[in-house]
Amino acid sequence: MADMTTKKYGVDFEHLNLEGYRNINELYKQDSQLHACETLFGDWNAEVMVLAQDAANFNTLKKLIDTDNKNPFRHSPTNNTNINLYNILFSLNRFDMGEFCKPNNRNCGLYYANAIWLLKESEGMSGAITNKEMAYKINQEVFAETLKNLKKLKLIVTLGEHSFNFIKHFFKKQIELDWHSTVKERIVHKVHGKNSFYDVGSLYHTSNRGMIARAKLNGITGKNSCAKGIEVTKSDLKEIFKSV
């Protein structure tokens, strides 16, 4: 009988497909990792998961592998979303994260995952999530296995509205409040899976655009609004951790 506790990796999901999306294994067989940004935060013993919307679009990763013929499923050292996220998490002073360009990814206490594991067929990385309800349904299989892999997980922090709505879909009717109210009121939801209970909090997406939107929610506008949004988001995260 197969070992039911064996970790699953990307290669175990090469059967997944959906119109408007492509499977990462078409580019590179993922036999050593499951989510793209494990290279930034990939601690399988983590108590905290950061859940983003999606990794990237298929064309961007194809160009990357065509350029250097290496595993394209990795975080970019120049990506503002990840730089902002790193700085926000670092402000808690509770994770051994290493340096951004040399992360302590396997022992940092954090795991970075994507709600939409399949890759979008869009022109750019910021392309819209299409076929949303079916995308949520199809990608649930990967997320369920991610939870099984993370046996010590206690807290899920979602980035942006899509990843929060994915969590609502995954845990069915356990979360009733919408994303906007959750972020504004800094609410932490309690949910339960098959064998574990989790806390779920949410932040604005840590892209520069998301940080500007977070600042605007507090009435802050102008040329420094991105930096102000990052500071507000640091405060949001600290409040989430107070509740768990």
C-alpha cells in the first residue's frame, strides 16, 4: 500500500488542465517543489502560510526557461511584490528569513503558496483570472495536498481578494464575511479542514499597486502612498498575529 503521508510535488499534478491555463510540467517537470515561491519561503515545517493569487503567466515562464534553461518556477529577485512582502514579514522580527537575495527558504518558518496553481495563458503576469469558479475548483486539489504537506500549519495569510475568495470557496461556508471587511476590520477567521483547524487573515496584495490601494483605504494619497501603504500593511499583519 502506498504511503499516504508522502509529500506531493508539482509533477504529481501534471494531469490538471483547464481552458485558459497551462500546466507548469509542460515547461519543466516539478519533481522537487510544489509551489513557485518555495525558493523564497519554502519551509514544510512552517506554522504560517502566505497565499498569493497565482505564480505567473505561462508565456513569461516560457521565455525565462528559453533564456537560461533552468527551473523557471522560482521567485524573481527584482519582483516588487516579493520585495514588499519580504519587508513586511521581516518587520515582525519572528522569522529567520535570511537575506532577500539569499533567503533561508527551507528553515524560515514560512511557506509561500498560490491559490491558482495552474499558469494563466495571458500576455502579461498581471492578466486576469479567467473561468474563475472552475479555476477555484480545479486548483483545490493542489491546495488540499499543500495542507497535508504542512502538518504544523496554524495560520494562512492571504494576499488580495482572489486568494481570500479561493479560501472561502475551499472551506465552503465557514467564512461569511467579504474580503474588504476582513481587511478593513483586521478580522481573523477560524476554519477547519479534515484533520486540522486554521486561522485565516488577509492583507492587500503586496504589489506596489496593492500597497497604494491600502494607503488610499486610510485616506493616504500622493507620491509616498506606496511606502505608507507598506507601513499600514505591517500594522495589519501585526494585528493578525495578535489574534492567533
